[in-house]
Amino acid sequence: MKYIAGIDLGGTNIKTVIVNTDFKVVVSKSVPTPFQRPKEETFSVINHHVENLLQEGSIERKDLLGIGFGIPGLTDSRTNVAYNIPFLGWTNTNMAEPIRQYFGVPVFAENDGNVNALGEMHFGAGRGFEDILLITLGTGLGCGIITGGKLLHGASRVAAEAGHMVIEAGGDQCVCGKRGCFESCCSGTALTRYARRFAIEFSETSLMKETNGNLFAITGEMIQRGYDDGDLVCRKVIEVFSEKLSVGLVNLIDLFNPGIVIISGGVARLGDRVLTPTRRLVEASLMHPVQKCDIVQGQLDSNAGVMGACSLVAEGLNIPIK
């Protein structure tokens, strides 16, 4: 039996999965992402993490066919160079070579929004669709666009950076320096920012009690509980978030005419609390019913990135995905 490894480099954890060529998961594990460490040390953590998984799965190195790698930043999949990884402070880094040298197998790097889209297309909510818009709502906002069954890459291989299109002129400042970006309006960071803002404005909220007044301790789970209990601040947070999400989605649907929109990431766990009002607002804003498409929650949750990374290897080595 031969095997494929998929790595998803996140702002909190590095998640890795090893699958067989039937794409059945053999072993999976996460380790904390090292911060403020030299690149060599970070790659050493990644390599030893994969090595440990091989040992845990009783897999010999010679049976590893290749490794796919999802990168949270502008990444050229032809050269495997990440132009920027903001939370690590890295620029112009070949993400494949240190891993290829260690394991002696092909390594394929790709933007994390793209690998999430591939994961859902092959193994999750996007199965059966060739035109897919995926938005992943985590700490930031990622995007992957598949058209005709293929990733949309663009001339420089850095297309689909939808998180930095402006949807609200003069809105909240984004990490990129602009104001009103899709990411600064619709991400896990934005969700908790709205909660702090409305908790201060209205004060009567369960969030004050849950955090002992430390509003920077607000989590998505707290907002969800408050929403379900009828907390008016939490209801307002979800209402505003859904309105802004719908604006970004309508713009992207107008541009790309997807057959399905998939919402993934940590914020997607709010489910229909966010998706039901978002669907209603999107449908009301489209120019014609022919543009209508399902807006659904991703099925793979935190496995979308690693499974999409595995599919990079399958594509690169002509391994069929059944």
C-alpha cells in the first residue's frame, strides 16, 4: 500500500493527515504552530511531525508517494513559493524544498483557501459540482474558486484573494492596511469585534457575565449560546455579520456564477444561525433567479485543508480520486 500526506499550516496549529491511495485516513494529528522561530526550526517541526505520523501509522518512508501543503498566504503553485505568510512574517519562501529534501518525495504547495475548496469538491459538500465558490471564515477569511472543475489561479497564480476586496467603504481596518475589506467585515475576528462593540453600546448582555467584563475574552461559542438563549446583543451580532457576508457573496456570485457556495471554517459552525439570513439576503440581491445557488455549510470542517492538500498530490502524480 502507498500513502499520501497532507499538511495544513494554520495560525494556531499545523494539522497533518496521512491517507492511502483510496483516500481513507490512516492517521491524523495537529501540533502547535511555532511562532517567532527561524524558518529552519519551523520546517524541522513540520518534518518531524510528518515523520512521527508515519511511525504512528506503521508506514515506511519508501511507501510515501508525496506531500501536499496548504499555505495561508499568496502562494504560486508552479514554484511552491509563498510570497507572504503574514502571521509568520515570511516572504518569498519556497515551502516545498525543505520538506522535499527531508523526505525525498514530490511536494506540492498551494494557497489554503484553494486546498479547502479542493477538499470540499472531492470529498465534501462540493461533490458533483464543477463550479464552486468556497469561503472559509476563521481568524481571517479565505477563498477558493473552482470553475469547470479546475482552480482559478490567475496570471500570477494568486487569484481568489476575496478577503481583501472592499465591501464597506470606510469600514473597519484590515490587517492588510485597507478599510472595509471582506475579511475585516466577515471573519472570526470581525465577529468578536462586533460583539465587543455592541456589548459596550447596550451593556445588557450575557457576554458581560461570561467574560467577567473582559470583552476581549468573547468567543464564538459564547455568541452562539447567547443567540440561542435570545440575548439581544448576540442576535444583533449575527444580524450584522450576516448582512455583511451577503454583500461579499453577492459580488462573488455576480462575478463567477457558481453552482454552489460553501461556507467553512470556525464561524461556519454557527450553521443556520448565520446561513439562513445570509441566504435570504443574497437571494433578494441577485439580478435574476438564474443566478441562484445553494449556500451550504462545509462538510469536512477542519479536515478540508488536509484532504485538499492530499488531492494536490493526486493531481500532480495522476492518482485517480475515487
